[in-house]
Amino acid sequence: MTARATGHTTPSVSPRTGARADHGAARAPSGDDAPAGHRTTSAAVPAGTRVLPVGDRALLVEVSSGEAAQALHAELLRRRAEGSLAVREIVPAARTVLLDGLDDPARVAERLPGWAVPPLGTRAEEAVEIPVRYDGPDLADVAALWGVRAHEVPTVHAAAEFRVAFCGFAPGFGYLTGLPERYDVPRRATPRTAVPAGSVALAGPYTGVYPRSSPGGWQLIGTTDAVLWDHTRVPAALLTPGTRVRFVPVDGS
């Protein structure tokens, strides 16, 4: 099984956010909900957004929800691509976006609150399809938490369209939002000492795929042969912030 990009345009399910994540190493998900539906008009940066200086050439933008962080991240990438924003790195987290390598941070901090930020529902990027065997050891436990039968978990999970909210924990590990709130699941009471590479897992509002074997406390629902991290590939990570993702059941799962 290998992942591939597709032009599928099924509307994405509104994402939610969990724990605040540190840039570079995200923490376990938990926290308040921030659901929002699809909109078709642009809106200014939300009220309550804080723009904080970080050193001499960086800014940390704090927003109220994961969806707002994802939309802002996408708009910042667009502005950098068109040449209206000169910045070296744009790094999203659960409810923040870091801009590093700015020539004039004060000027950006002054103007950013007035920018129009299109909601994610109006963007049409290709989606990465990840083939999954829904054979995880926690499939029955997740089914019980969802109130469905085990064979229905693949249908529910694969019906959602996901988006990489941010990355962390390990190279190539993306925190994917997209499942409706009612499908949130807790982390396992006892983490595993080794989760196999390619494991598809759930925790809080997030879905993730383990790029390599490592300890982990997420609920394992399936496996994939997709290579999440390959240092010889450009980019090395299959899933980068903002990427749309769909999971495709295979082998009768």
C-alpha cells in the first residue's frame, strides 16, 4: 500500500482542537472544543488574537481555535508564495502559528490583525490518500466507545476528510483533525512501550500515523504501508501542516 494524492473535493468535516502544542514537539491532545462549519466568505483575523514578539525576528500568533490556526497558517503560506510576506519559516501548532525570520516583525504585527483570512472550507487542494488495513488491536474498544460494531469503525473513519493541523512528537507525525466531536476517544490508560511503524491511531480529536516504532498511548485502529518519513524524499514528510488526507480501507477492512 502506498499513499497517493487525489483531486477528491468532498467537503471536509469541521476540525476540532485539543491540547496546546509546543512548536517542534506536540503534547498529548486534550482541552476545549472549537467546532465551526463551512463558510464561503473571508473574515478578518478573529478578535482576541494575540501577536507576541519572539526574539528579534519572530512572532507568535495566538488564536482561539485549531480551525483558526489552520486557516491562518494557510493564508500566511499563500502570502509568502505570492511575495507579499517575507518570512523564512511558518510553523503551526494547536492554537498558534510561529513566523520566524521576519525582516520587520513590528510591521507584520501591526498589520496582521486586519488581514482577510479565508476559511478552510473555501480552499481546494489535492488530498493525500492513505490505504489502511483496519486491523488494529484497539478496534473493538474504539467501536464500544463510539457505540458501533467493530466492522463499522472503518466506514466511519474513512468517511471523514482530514487535514494535518500540525506536526510533532516524531519526524513525519501529523496531528490530523476531521472526525466529528462525538468520535473523540481517550488515550489508553496504559501506554504501549512500542507501537509499530505505520499504525493508524486515535486520541482525543486527532488521528495520527506512527512514522516509526515508538512508545505511545493512542488507540490503534489500523495499519498502513505508506512511508510517512523518508529523508531522501522532498519533502521528507508525507504529511505536512495543511495537507488534506483521506484514509482508504483495503483488504476487506
